[in-house]
Amino acid sequence: MRTPAGKECRYFYGNYFRGRNDEECRLLLSANPPLSWKADLCKDCPVPEILNANACLNLDFVPRIERPFPFLRSKVVVTATCAKSGNAGFDPYTGCGSCTDLPDIFSKFEVK
């Protein structure tokens, strides 16, 4: 679904049926404890870009809201973990490297 910032994100939910205006971020609601969501957080959220760059279904996010300095606005920061291999601390834009197997055509070539 499209966020208020205009990005496509699978964690954003908006219910506009018959005049309703219910919006929420299900990624922030799944955090323990649930984090409060505001529409301004979608502007700088890295999750839509990560999901666009990496289509791995085993990618899980652990979100937190940080404010770098008291006079700057809050932003969403995520840590990626792999549900299949259990790896953490990798670059979420490229993935952990253990989930995606290369096609057989690449095994014919030798690396020199």
C-alpha cells in the first residue's frame, strides 16, 4: 500500500472505507513494546527502499525510533535479521547471502 510519503510499503495499512481515515504502520506495531506511529516517520523510513532492493522473503526487521539530536525530528531505524539462517548485522539492501542460491548455469564457470 502507498504510504503518506508516496512510497510503496507492505507494512503500511490504511483504511479509507466510507470516510474512515485509519492509518498504521504494522512494522512498528509488531515491535515489543509497540512503537507509536506518525505520518512524518514515513518520509525518512528506509524500509520501502530495502524492500525494493531485496526481495528475500526471510528478511525480518527489528524497528526502533531514534532522535539523533533533541532539535531534529524522529526517524525509523531498522536492524535486519534472516529468519532462515539466523544471521544478523548484515546490509539489508544486499541480504545475508545464504538464502539465495545461484542458478546452475553459474556453477559451470570457474573463478580464476
